[in-house]
Amino acid sequence: MTAFKPVVALVGRPNVGKSTLFNRLTKSRDAIVADLPGLTRDRHYGNARLGKREFIVIDTGGFEPDASSGIYREMAKQTRQAVAEADVVIFVVDARAGLSAQDHDIAAYLRRLAKPCLLVANKAEGMREGAQLAEFYELGLGEVIPVSAAHGQGVRSMIETALDRLEWPAAPAEDAQTPDAEVIRLAVAGRPNVGKSTLINAWLGEERLVAFDLPGTTRDAIRVPFEREGRRFELIDTAGLRRKGKVFQAVEKFSVVKTLQAIESAHVVLLLLDATQGVTDQDAHIAGYILDSGRSVVLAVNKWDAVDDYQREQVQRSIEARLAFLKFAPLHVISARKRQGIQALWKSIARAYASAMVKMPTPVLTRLLHEAVAFQAPRKSGMFRPKLRYAHQGGQNPPVIVIHGNSLEHVGDAYRRFLEARFRKAFDLVGTPLRIEFKTQD
Ligand code: GDP
Ligand code: GDP
């Protein structure tokens, strides 16, 4: 199974080089997304990878625990929240400027927390470790690790040390017996109050759905395994759901990290919208993240019972306008409260899963490619006419089709979409993104 990605928070007073470090950590991966503007003002989230280990980095604006002016207090609040979300904290100080009163305050705060914490002295290029860094030991946080974010020195071993310090969440015991592929992992995502808990409880209350007892939960994440019509599912919590007696309730505030982690570890994401609100900025950001993650998506507009015809039309328009990039996702309208339309979701979820996991044999792909070209060849671009020769599958979840040929860099976007549409139709792909890559041989 996909392990939950650990979360690393960068904290420190302004100007010590946190953003520089953040950029260095996140830019190594080709497809960086997860900068989620709108969701948070002062925190940036980024995906990073070191060898095979992937993690999420949070960059914070700054930390002034005792500042009384509004903006600084807000910054401190943001930082505390980032620290709360983190598995390991990297506390950055400035090796050139030396210790400051603020550093002491931050250290005092971090020492109280029972969280792995790494003390890192940035801007240490060209410095000899011993003497200049000695003063930082006063902070009582143990070893001082010199790095230079700007020059990339020491950053790799710093991250290795940080990741080694955390306990990696154990996979649920359940997985040991069950081959991964048989369980469809589903994340129900959406803003607070769209009705996630109501939907999940409505599902769990259904007779046709057999919920198992909660497995040993990993940290504070909840995974509910259940079976429905012979298929095994696992529900991944995004809402901070807690069991209260027989029902689940969202007891936490919206957590970006939980949402990101749940999306990443799911096969299919059910994105819930609220019919009474239309598509908000936050909805669009979450949708954007799901798209970047490559996961399958099913869209459901909840609270359909609470809106009139005029509002229904408005909602549909706002989906077309703002979520156009999720056109491949099936769209449902439901009322979780009245339990309307919620059964039909399962079919779409299972279909989206099957689509994400589709196997496309090379001969079939190549035949489809040749048929598409015979129907309509790509346009000539200057002196070049792209020649599409054969295709094979380059990945699953999301499916990737790799097309080989010559001058493929001249294939236009319109033609790519034409090909995508044909492949989708041929393999009946619904709910999953489909990626097409071109490989030119010259
Ligand atoms: P933040 O406010 O903590 O996010 O700090 P920034 O990343 O914006 O960096 C503050 C300043 O320190 C910028 O002028 C950076 O160019 C500089 N800086 C960052 N890392 C290094 C470094 O490793 N060495 C040196 N000499 N300067 C650095
Ligand atoms: P969550 O924060 O996404 O888990 O949202 P909740 O499930 O707690 O629901 C938020 C509010 O919306 C509650 O007051 C629910 O009763 C209400 N709600 C949920 N589903 C529906 C629905 O289908 N129709 C209506 N009218 N209200 C709903």
C-alpha cells in the first residue's frame, strides 16, 4: 500500500532561508504541485522526494511567538498549525547572523513539544563547523546541522537525518492478508460542511454494506474497510472523523495535510460539492490537487434536496465553468441526508477504479493508433509531419499511453485530445485521467 507521506515543517524567524530551502527540497521532483493558494495564506505545501522516500514539506512565513501586532501573531498561529501537522520539524537558524532572542523563544516552544525536531544552521557555506556554530547548542535542541540552502550543501543529509528520526506509520495489519489490488481505496474529499460525515454514515447505515470493525488505526487516520456486493473497499478519512458511538463525526478543522495524504493514498477520490454553495475557490483548489495527483475522481453535488431549479442550474453552470478540467469525472447529484442517489455512487467508483487500473495490450493500442491516424492524420507543422508508429502502456493509476514515432514534438494539443478521446472510448475509461506521452526516435 502507499504509505502516508510524512510531513516536514520548516520553521524559523523570517529571513533565515526557509523559502530557499523549501524551493530546493521541492524542485527536484518534476511535477510539483501542492502549492495550494487559497487554502492557506501563509503556509506553502510542497511534495518532495529523496530517493524513494516521498514527503510533504510545509513552509511557514515566520514565527514570532510573543509578537503582539496582528500580522506577526497570525504568522505565529500559522506556524503553530504547521508544527501541529508535521511529523518532524526543521528549525532553521541563521549561521551568519548568530543567535537571536526570537530563536530562543522558538526553541522554548519546540522543546515543549514531543516532536522530533532538527536544528539546522543555514547560510553555513564556507564556514568551519566548530567554533561558529557552537553557540547554537545553547538552544537545547541537540546537534546543529550546518547547511547552505542557496548552494545546496548539506541539504540531502539533513533530510535523511530528519526522515530517519520519524517513526514511519505502520501499515494496517489488514493489508498483510489482502493483496492490495483487491481493495478499492476511496477518499471522500471536500470542504468542511459539504456533508462528508453525513454521507459516510448514510453508507455505513445501509444493510448492503458490511462495515468491519475499525482496524488498528495508523496515527490519527481512520480507515474503514467494508464490503459491498462482493467488492472490498476501504474508506480513507479526510475529515478528521471520529467515531462517536455508532456514528462518525467530523471533530477537527479542515486539514490540508490530511486531505493531501488521503488523496495520494486513494485509488478513487469522491469529491463532494455543496449545491447550496456552488463551486467555491476551495473546491477548485482541492479539485486541482486531485487532478495533479493523477487519481480517479467521481464528483457528487450534495444537498440537492435543499435547492430549487434555478439554483440547480447555477450549480451545474459553475461546475462546467470552474471544474472543466475534471470533465472525465462522472457527476452525480445526491442528498446524503435523505439518502438519495448515494447507492449509484458505488457503480461510478468501481468503474473509475477499473478505468484507472485498465490494462491496454500493445497490439490493441497500436491498432487503435493506426485507425486514428487513418481517420485523421496529424497536421504538418512546417517541414515536419509527425509519424505515429506504435503505442504501449507506460503506467497505471493513472493510465499512461506512450506513443513512439518521429517528429512527435510537432503533434498539437488538439490532436492529442483527439487521440485521448479515441482511446477513452475504446477502453471505456471513465473517471480517470489518461496521460499521453510522445517519444520521438530520430
Ligand atoms: P525566509 O524568510 O526564512 O523564507 O528566508 P528566504 O528563503 O527568503 O531567504 C532570506 C535571504 O537569505 C535571501 O536573501 C536568501 O537569498 C538568503 N539565503 C538563503 N539561503 C542562503 C544560504 O544558504 N546562504 C546565504 N549566504 N544566503 C542564503
Ligand atoms: P462534513 O463537514 O463535510 O463532514 O459535513 P457534515 O456531514 O457534518 O454536514 C454538514 C451539514 O450539512 C450538517 O448540518 C448536515 O446535516 C448537512 N447536510 C449534509 N448532507 C445534507 C443533504 O444532503 N441535504 C441537506 N439539506 N443538508 C445536508
